[in-house]
Amino acid sequence: MRRAERVPDMVCVRVTRACNARCSFCLAPPDGNHPNTDTLQRRIDWLFGHGMRVVHFCGGEPTLHPGLPRLLAQVRAHAARGTRLTTNGIVMPDAVLDELRASEARVKVSVHGDAAHHDHIVGRPVHDAVVRTIQRLVSRNVHTTVQTTMLASNPEGFDAVLKLSLELGVHGLTVMPFIPRGSGLNRADDFALSEAQRRQARARVRQARRAFSGRLDLRWIDLVTKPFYVLEPDGRLVIEGRSERFDVELTQLGAPSEARAISPTSTGRPPQPGSR
Ligand code: SF4
């Protein structure tokens, strides 16, 4: 079967590129794309029809899309193997929270260090609002993980986020080293970890994983080494590379009948694990 005729188990569906934050390393900065709910539902049906089993809602900021509760309910109706959501946690409408609970979704909330550093990175004084969102998720028994980006300019940020995660009683903490995509493309000099810093950071995460085993599921996820399939708000299904230059477009979704398969070999070799 040709690659474009079947999609992977999990696809990140960017429901919007709109966002209420302006993170300086944003992988998918606002670009005005914001499809309506009907369009997104048709695309999700298409993905399910082509092999997707787990939907990972992301953005932009997915909670800003008014159709998100409907999309979550749609995925639940498909009896999918799982629903994921990544959010900045600045807002969490009750209707979204109710659907996350009903879907037994796994939610990742981004926190980038202590309050001062987080607000500096996000560009708004929102740390307290994010903490309140995490508390609401935990109190409703939603599987919640804190996600943080490791930056060369803020190595101690990990310890602040680790402490907060333990205090809030979340399920896990995911650490992702900075990659120079999107807004981060121009900030690599400030943010990119050297090889030595990367090794040190990984060792620190491993050490914490052992120390807090049973209390906190600590993971290191490097997007450079893991193929990441994304449905963009403009309908492109893409394998994301370490920067936009390495992206591979698999297909373009419009209305279902308009979907056209594109062989990855016509746009370049898909990035291989370990080579991005
Ligand atoms: S990283 Fe996330 S929260 Fe920050 S600007 Fe980008 S989409 Fe918004």
C-alpha cells in the first residue's frame, strides 16, 4: 500500500493556528488558518477511514476553537483508541473539560519554568491561570501531564516544573528539547542545547525518573528523532521535520472527494528516525 493511502495510528490535528499566547519558540505560530467545525469533522472522518486510531488535538491553541467539544464527541463516537489534547492551559471552557472527562482523554499542559520565566516565554502573565487549569483537570480525574520545553537559556526551568508537577499531582512530566522550527527558527542561538547540554539534561531527567518512579511518569521526547504526523489547518497532512525545510507533505485534504494522494517521494524523502 502506498504511504499516502494509509495514515499512521496517531495524527496530530491542528484545529486552528490561532493562539492566545506568543511563545518565542512556537512550533506552529499563528498564520490565520482557522477551519470551521464541519470542515474539521470531515477531515477527521477521512483520517479514521484511512487508518488513524488516536487523535491528538493540537494547534495553535485548540481550546480556542468553539467546535472542540463537538470534535471530541465525534472522536468518542468513533470508538477511537484514544484522544489526546495539548493545550497552553490559559483557558479551559467547561464544555471542553466535560468532554475530555467523558472521552478519558490524555491532556498535556505546557509549563515552561517558574512563573516569571513561563510568563516571559508565553508573553502574557498567565502562569496562575495555567496552574488553575491543571488543578481543574486533576480534580476531575483527567489524565494530565505537564509538558515543558528544555532551553539552553533556562536549564534550571526543569527543576521548577518538576516541583510544580509533583505539587499538583499530575500523572506525568514530558520534557522536550528545543527544536528550531516556526518562531524558534530565529532563536536557535539563544535556545538550542549543545550536545553536552543535551546529554546533561537527559541524565537529569533519567535521574528524576528514577527518584520519582511511581509518583510521576517522566519522559524525554525529542521531536528530532520521532516522526510526527500533523494535519495542518489548511488541510495538508505532513510529516514534520526538524524545521519546515524538512517537512514532507503526504496529501492535501479538502472535501473528502478532493483529497489527493501525494507520494512522499515526489516531495522528497520522508525524514527517518534519528536523521532529522
Ligand atoms: S507554543 Fe503553543 S501556546 Fe505557545 S504560541 Fe505556539 S501554539 Fe500558542
